[in-house]
Amino acid sequence: MMHQFKQELKKLKIDNNLRKSLTICNVDKNHILVHGNKKLNFSSNDYLSLSSSSYLKKKYSEGINNFGTSSSSSPLISGKSEVHESLEEQLCAWQGYEAAILFNSGYSANQALIRLLTDQDTLLLQDRLNHASLIEEGILSPSKMFRFKHNDVEHLKTLLDKQFTHKIVITEGIFSMDGDFGNIKEIHNILKPSENEFIVDEAHSVGVIGKEGKGISDFLGIKPNIKVITFGKAFGLSGAAILCDSELKDYFENKSKHYIYSTYMQPALAFALMSALKIVRTDNHRRLKLVQLSEAFHDELSNRFQVVSRDSPIISIITGSNVNAIKLSEFLLHEGFLIFPIRPPTVPKNMSRIRITLNYSHKIDDVLRLAKTLNQYKGTFDAK
Ligand SMILES: Cc1ncc(COP(=O)(O)O)c(C=O)c1O
């Protein structure tokens, strides 16, 4: 009998849903080589263009020279050094939380969080468009999980009526595939602080939104019990932090397997992250440029396109079927733009799309050219 995975691969191919990673080669801040041809990259989450900052590169090298290339141990053995502690303190001061817990990725931070906080008496309510790391761990957890309709507070209210001793609600700051904002204020308003824990994943909103790039909750004057931030996007580096109170941090240090049994963040990375944080906090012009790019793009784009949101540097254009998303992406690649098709299970069925991400180092002329090129596209869409 053919192994299950071979059958699944065959089906993915038939459904135009087989993915293959593309090996690229960086040319400069925005350009990459795809099969030897130079393309303008509109697919990176490097929103503030910090990954190519010469200051940050210098700081990262300085960190490696000072602290070596690895933490070489778990944080509870000998992996945690002063530089990690300084980063934690700076993150807490920036975001207004008692404690920060560092992780090597946002994926593991989210999984660790849900694993640690849930048991069979937990009602876990997640926006149905939450990131895979949150949804997957919710499914694996012993909790009773329900996914409320995207940003639908009325639906969430009905789910909150269920009788459970412990209730957790999780949403995102900016939704990664749609680019719209989470309904954070409305959700916060219906939660009872004594009964419900509120978690917001701000992976795509820190650095991009609000005063000092603190993200959407802060912009709205709301402090979720727990906030997750990641460093592989606006920070131009990698890793993540969970912001919470000191007691939860103590619990993590004692009980979280993801945290305890994993080699800790590179100290050089923690060092570089402190420099990235300084830029994120002070360089407002980078955030402003993203707004200007977005306005210029939307003003130029024909209204025949179904765009999910105009609120953020993530611009999704719905094509409907997988094949239409692939065709549009191939057309754009031919015209010199690298923009990926996004298909199920990353997005719901018949909601395939192309996802454009704006970066600080794009020029107004780049986004105008992109919008004009899209306007010339003759293909059809079958979005429902
Ligand atoms: C909303 C959200 N949370 C978490 C993650 C995972 O973060 P990381 O890339 O650091 O693993 C992502 C990654 O794309 C994301 O979009």
C-alpha cells in the first residue's frame, strides 16, 4: 500500500495546492534573484527594513564577538546571561509588563503558552483566523477549544456563556494573511477580568502600529493579560517574547517544557535585539513611510480587485481559487515582482489570494508600478 504521505502529496498536486520552497539570493534591500532573474520583493515581513540595517549588522557582529555564537544551554542551566536579562528589562519597560520570557521563535512561544495555560477545565476561544501555531496547539491541548467567527464579538459572547472555570480568549493584533486589525477593544469590553484571560499575538503589529511601535493593544489603550511579540518581522531579526506578570514567568521557568528543554536564544541575538528595539521605538519615519506607501498603492489600484484591508502593510488580494492565485502570482513574477500565492490551509477554501507586504525601503514609484501592473492584468477571479 502506498504510504499515506505519498497519497497526500498526489492530492495536493491535483488541487494546485502543492508548495515548494523557492531558493532566493539577496541582491539589495528589496531585490532578490529568482532563478538568476532580479525581482522586486513584495513578500517579506521585514516591514521596517531593519534586516539590512548596517547599524544592526554591526551590532549583531559585535554581539558575536563579545558573547560567542551560542547560549549553548537551556535558560535554567547556564544559557541565560546578563544580556538576556537586559533585553527582558527593556522589553518590559517598553511594553509596560512585569515580565518578559524569551523564545527562539513565535511559533514555539505560542505553543508553550497554550500548552502551559490549558487543561481539561479550560475553555479556549480563538479567532478562527488565528495563526497556525495557536490553532494547532489549541487542538492538541486538553482544553475545549472553539473558534469564533473572525472578529465577531457577538459570536464570541455566545461562546463565553459556556460554563467553565477557566476561560481564555486569543486574537491577533494584525492578522497575518488578511492584514486587518483584531477587534481588541470590543473583545476586551465584554471580558470579565476576574474570569477571563485575554491573549493578543502582536507578531505583525509591533514596530508597525502605535506610539514607539508598541502595537495595537497599546494604541487602543488596552493591556491584555498576556501579549506575544515576535522579532522576525519588524525587528529584522528572529525570536519572540511573551509579556506577562512575574508569577506567570515563575510558572514558565518551572513548568514549561518548551522553555526549559531548549537551547536558549543566542546572547548575540539578544544584544542585537536591544539595538533593534531602540530603532523600533524612535524611528517613527519608518512607520509613516509604510502609511504613505499604502495610500499611494491603494489610490492607484483599480477597484476591480477585492482587497481585504487597507489598514496595514499587509495587502491581500482575493482571487478565489488556487489556480487563479497561482496565475496572478506568475504574471507578477514575469513582470518583475515576487508576490506569493497563499492557499488553503493557510487561508480558508475559495479564499486563495496573493499577499503583498510593504517594507520601509520600497519606493513610492515601486508601489505605483506594482498597482499599474496589477491594473493591466487580464485574468479573471472567482472569489465568492
Ligand atoms: C501571528 C503570528 N504569530 C506567530 C508567528 C510565528 O512567529 P515566528 O516566525 O517567530 O515563528 C507568526 C509567523 O508568521 C505569525 O504570523
